[in-house]
Amino acid sequence: MLELLTNKDGVEVHYVNFTRESFSIISHATGAEINAVDFEEIFPGFINIATSVSNYSTSELIGELSQLNRDYIWAHVSGGL
């Protein structure tokens, strides 16, 4: 499993966990799972990238996700695909 996080203005906002078959998005503030469709409002194109995650290395994935909303920084927390 690969765990990434988003950071905005120095604050951790989301944890995103990926496996080759699935992904989950967790709010850092509440611990609640976030629906992918709702996440798309902040990161347009996320679902397309997340559903083809096996096509990317970790660094390529972070690079692609970083392009979706420049107000957020994506960082590698742990693991890999």
C-alpha cells in the first residue's frame, strides 16, 4: 500500500491510500472517509489518475497529482505499489 498526504498552507489535509486495485481518501481533521466524487471537486482528474495508479511510479504519481490543484502539496508518507 502507498500512503500519500496533501498539505495546504503548511497543514496536513488529506491522507490518500493506494493499492493496485483501490484507493481511499481520509480527512486528516476528522478521520472520516471522503467520497472520490467529492474529492474531484478539489482535484479535478483525480479519479482518472487513481484508477490507473499501476501505470505510475511513486514519483510520477505525485507529479501527476500535484498538477491537479497547485494550492496543495502532495507528499509520500510510506509504502509503495
